[in-house]
Amino acid sequence: MPAIVLVGAQWGDEGKGKVTDLLAGRVGYVVRYSGGNNAGHTVITPDGQKYALHLMPSGALSPNTVIVIGNGVVVDPKVLLDEIDGLAERGVDVSRLLISGDAHLIMPHHRALDRVVERYLGSARIGTTGRGIGPAYGDKVARIGIRAQDLLDPGILRQKLELVLREKNQVLVKVYNRKALDAGAVVQEYLAYAQRLRPYIADTRTVLWRALERGEAVLMEGAQATMLDLDHGTYPFVTSSNPTAAGACVGTGIPPTAISRVIGVTKAYTTRVGSGPFPTELFDELGARLRRIGDEYGTTTGRERRCGWFDAVVARYAVRLNGITDLVVTKLDVLSGLDKVPICVGYEIDGRRVDEMPMTQTALHHARPVYEELDGWLADLSKARTEADLPAAARRYVERIEELSGTRVSVVGVGPGRDENVVRHDLLP
Ligand code: IMP
């Protein structure tokens, strides 16, 4: 059995947890490869219980799945321990968790800097989740980060933290007029976390190689999404890691040749939280309707999501960039009841029609969507389980997504419940 990558094909919150649900129990390992507790996924178990996870891989709720936090993830130990405790309180055994010794830790100075830098940017702010994600990745690249393995060596932890705080405290105090952090207190706090996290810290890449060699299936679970990728997204309005399929290799140590499928998840419309260009955004009652019916409020921050129509330029870009073999289209039911459903098939930029993602950020800011209007449908879709159960217009909408994006749609979500799907093709090879 191979490695399978799961990626968001838009700006996040596409419903990736739903796909992990579909595959749960059929894969031996679920590994997260990027981001941190900026993510938020809701998983609904067969007995109807709802769990909101931020850092834990969503396989946490499948009792026989090993759950792995890969080296590409940034870990806030307090958040992780709170999630472990929250799951344990509800009877979920998390002894199957492994954390890469190479994963970087989110430290108090990262959270402090994330918030203060955003304030400083004013109207140019990114709209981050304020969880310290960007500063933690910044320190990783600057080679002054602190890793999970440093929790195993108190002397090293103290030495690294004292060194880094010497500089960060200068910045906090002298540039941003904040209080300095006390290195001793932070070390004590993190050593307490170390006591509890020690059993989970492991050489995860070897564990994953061995699993693949034994023929077990490994699901590489993306957080955030294609358009939030640091290199390929709408920079600078992006996250600070690589949520795209290539990032799955870097963030786990699994080689590209082990990957046999890339599953991309997209909503039947589009949402985005935070700042940045979003060509099909709706500012009228139709946008408010999508937000209301789709319940479009952030799992992590509770912020209202910006809503708009499906953008096939983004879909095509995501398919080519990630090598998506199967698309999962979620929330098709939210579009029921519309007379016409517009799909953005290209952009008009400064008087020119373009079908590809423009090269410059300025051009994307100027992009006006070119819409094709498809017939809507009135029926409630939630009971549909096969393609034949869908109204003809809804089927046509899905087929048009296939044609425009350039890959097959394997699953269509028709409601929030874990079985509320139309499965057209099996997601596992
Ligand atoms: P950061 O990842 O907290 O630095 O935030 C950077 C940008 O990514 C902001 O626009 C966030 O709203 C967005 N973002 C980060 N994580 C998610 C997510 O899981 N879903 C949707 N947007 C996200």
C-alpha cells in the first residue's frame, strides 16, 4: 500500500476532515506534514460525536490508526497537551501518537511577536490566526528554532532559549514596547511539558519508511491549502509553510516516489479567512447566504469566512501544482435553491481575458471573474448517495468542475454527516 496525500485545493477549510473520516480505518498511519494549531478540523464520529482538532492529525479518532506529527509541523506543546487531555477525557486513547523529534516548537515569544507584528502592519496585516506560526517558521529558517528533541535535553533547551531570547527580548522591548520574557520561567514551563511529551517523541521518518515497506497505507494529511502555500499561494497573504503536495515529502521524510494518489478537497463554492486577493468574493446577499447556509465561521478563530463562487482558475492551478488525481467536492448541498449557479472560468485583467493564475500579485488584485452560469436545482441533496440520486443540474455542475479543473471528481459531499456523500470513485487505490 502506498502513501496518499490529502491537500486543500483552495484557501483552507474545504472539509479535509471529512475525507480523513472516509479513509479512517483503511489506513494504518495518518501523518500531518505542515502548519500547526492554525488549522482546525471538525471530525464527526460514527456515534455522532463532534471533535474540533487543531494540531492532532484527524486519524486520532480511529482507534487503530497511528497518528504522527511530522517534522514539517510547528508544535505548541501546551495546545497539544490540552488536545491530548481533552481526547482522553472523552475516552479516546492517544497513546498511538508520535511526534517527530525534528518538529519545531512554538515558544511564547513566537505568539507575542505574531500578535504585535500584525498590529504593527495595520491595514497591511495578513490576518494571521495569532498562534505564533509565522515567527516559529521564521526561526526555523533562521536556524535558531527549538525542536521537539530539545525537550529531551534540559541543558540544551536552556542554552538555546537563553540565546534566542537575548535577541527576541530586545525586539519585544525596544521595537514593540512589550515586556521581556523571563528565560528561566519559560524553561521551567517547557520542561514540565517535556515530562509529558517525552514518550511521544520519535524518529518518525524511519517509522513511516518501515510502515511503507511493510505495505501499510500512510495518509499524509495537509492543513491549510494550496492558495495559502508560502511559495505558490497568494504571497504575502499566505501561511508560513508548504501545504501543497510537495510539502508532504519535506514535512514527513516520505519520498515522492512513494506517493500514488493526491486527493484534493474543494468546496462547491469558495471561502477564505484573513486578508488577500479573492477574485470571486461576494459582498452582497448571495455571499451572506453562502455564509449562513454553509455555516462559514472559522473553527480556530471563529472569524466570519469571506464567501464567493467556485473559481475554476484556482481549481486548475491546484490540480496541476499538486498533481491531484482525485477531487472531493464538499458542501454541494449549500448551493441548493439557487436559480443559477455561476462558475468562474477565467479572469479579465486590465481588459485582457486570462485562463491561468496571473504571474503577479498586482494582476491578481485586478482580476475580475468571468462567469459561466449553470442551471441551479431546488431539491435537498442530503439523502443522495449515488450519482443517480442527484438532480440533473447538480450532476452537470459536478461534471463542469471536472472539465474545467482537469481531473475527476471522486466524492461529492452533500451534508455535514460522515456518510452524507456521493462516492463516484473509491479514494484508495
Ligand atoms: P497563519 O497561518 O496563522 O500565519 O495565518 C496566515 C493566513 O493563513 C491567514 O490568512 C489565516 O487566516 C490563514 N490560515 C491559516 N490557517 C488556516 C486554516 O486552517 N484555514 C483557513 N485559513 C487559514
